Amino acid sequence: MSAKNKKDKLRKAPLYVLLFSLAIWMLGVASGEPNMVLQQAVQICLSCIGIG
């Protein structure tokens, strides 16, 4: 394997990681995770101040 070919692979690695992370993030948003996290946060806050 030449040095140029190895360098090209190293340059593509961050792009692949970014695309994978974006895909996982989109799956989480599509499955409603942000709404569940918000509901849990509200419940914790309300229980801390003695309302919930």
C-alpha cells in the first residue's frame, strides 16, 4: 500500500464517522427520543420542586 493511498483513507475516516453519527441521530429523532427525554426531564424537575 502506497503512502498516498493510506493518506486518502485517513482523510475519509472522519467523513464516515460523521455520516454514521448523523444516521444514528436521525434514527433517534425519528423514533421520538427527544420527546421522551423532555418528558423525563420535566418529570424530574417537577418532582424536585415538590409538584410532581
